[in-house]
Amino acid sequence: MCSQLPKMTAEEQEADMEEWVNHPLNCKELTPEMLERPEYQALIQMAYEGEPIEVQNNFKTHAYEHLGKLLLKTS
């Protein structure tokens, strides 16, 4: 299967890797430039899709997951 993929130059590979690292799903730090990217804006919109109770439950679930990870780290 990989043999069917076109060969990429080193510059193309570097650009592809940079795009991957700087994508909002993979970023480690949010910058003002990141907040303006259409990919990030789409992710923000997705967080608020659905019925209000669904949105609330989603945020609550994620908050409990992050709190659990934080508490495990500090103990």
C-alpha cells in the first residue's frame, strides 16, 4: 500500500510535518495566530453543536476527565 503513495521531497515532508504539528488538534500551545485559523474556529463551533443539555454534559464529562488526570498527577 505504501508503495502506491507518491514519493515526497524532503521539503514536502518538512512542510507536511509542520502542518501536522501546527494543526489545532496537535498543538501544545494556543497562540493568537492559532485562534484565528479556520480549523480552530471549526473545532470551537463543534464543541457547541447539539442540544444545550448535550453540550453541558460534554463539557462536564471533559472537566471531570481533566480533573481526574490532574489529581492523579499531584498525588
